[in-house]
Amino acid sequence: MVSPAEAAVEVAAAAMEDDENTTQEEKMICPNCGADSDKSVKFCVHCGSPQVQSATNQAPEPETVEREPVGNNALIGYSERINDPAFASYQRQATAWSFLFAGILAVIVIVSFYIYGEKSSEMDNPQALYIGLGIGGMFLAIAVLSTISRMRVKQWDGVVIDKKKEKKTRRNKGSDGRYYPERYTLYTVVFKTDRGKILNRSVDNDDTVFNYFQIGDLVRQHKGLGTLEKYDKSRDSIIFCNACSTLNDINDDKCARCSCPLLK
């Protein structure tokens, strides 16, 4: 039989052993100096060395989420948006407006000359009417030639081979009938097509296009439009509409003027 005193001693001893085990579990030995440290600290309280956390004590690593690279890689390459029906619609509207404008001018000229022939003593009809018909026909002919010229524009790929900035002088006629010298700056971008043809694009006193293209840039002229698309637009902050040539911000999706998709 175990006496009550002996049983009390055994219980106390077991409790002390449990406390020691619990304390030992909450401690960890420093790999540098061997001192005991609490497992909750990241550095030894004696030598300051980093503590090696056990697998059960380490905080779970955050889940790695793969993200697509952020950048303008999508702006490299010729855009498939050139096949959007909006471009064909724009070309049809441009042709329609061209003939409408020419027709209105032709009617105004013909009517004006007819009235002049009726009221003027210097010229009678039908001579005045014939002159009006001739001038009106000239406006319509210009519209026809302009449409044919747009339809004959072919697609080609090329590269920028040179840029020129030239100071020039020209003569301008003043309101008094006399000619005066005018100084201006001519900005020219030189392209070489895949057929070996050299083409120049020049603008007076405006360096926007000059700065937009850099030597070595690959470009494409689209059929029926006559405008140029850059292959690499990843470094650009602006973009030209390939339908109406309006300047837009690179972040815009459609042209602010004609609503055609921007090629990017």
C-alpha cells in the first residue's frame, strides 16, 4: 500500500516533470552559442545570432501567385485590328464625302455662272453656262482622281533609314503684292520599302512625325489608307490613327476623331 504522503510526492514529481518538458518544448538551443532561447524569438538573446525555426514553428510561406509580366509587349507587332470593318466603312464614307463636296461646289459654280450670264452684259448664256459646266466638271474630276488614287495605294513593309532636319528659306507674297523671305524648318523621314524604293515624308515646322519615327523602325503602309503603322510601339506615348492620321494617346482604344480602332 502506498501511503498518502508517498502518493502526494509522486504527483508533485510528475507535475514538475511535465513542467520541465513543457518548458523544454518552448525553448530552443542557439546553434551559435548553445544557449536556450524561446522559440518565439528570431534571434538569440545571448549572442544575437538568427535562430533556426523548426518546421512546426515556422510561419507558412505566402502562396506564390504567378502574374503576367507588366509592360507594353502587346504593343509589339503589326495589329490585326486593320481588318476591323470600321476601316472599310471609313473609306466608303471618305469617298462619299469627296463626291458630295465636289458635287456641291459644281452646282454652286454652274448656277453662279448661269445667273451671271443672264444678268451680265459682258457674257451671255449659253457661253457663261458652258464655262460653269467646265469648272463644275473639273471639281468632279478631282474627286474621281482622288478616289482612284486612294484605291491604288498598295501595302508595303519598310524601314526608317534616315532623318533630316533642314533650315530653309522661301519667298511668300505679302498683302501688298511684294515677295518676302520666310525661314522655316523642313523635317524629313526617309523610308526604304521591301521593294527597294526610297520614300520621303516631309513636314514644315512640325517635328511630331519626325520625333515619332526613329532610324531602324520597321513600318507598314496599309492598302487603301496610305498611312504608316510602326511595328514596335512599346516605347511610345502617342499613336496616329491609320484612317484619318489624327494624333491620339497610346492608351486610347479608338480614334477621337473618326472612331476607327487604333492599331496596337
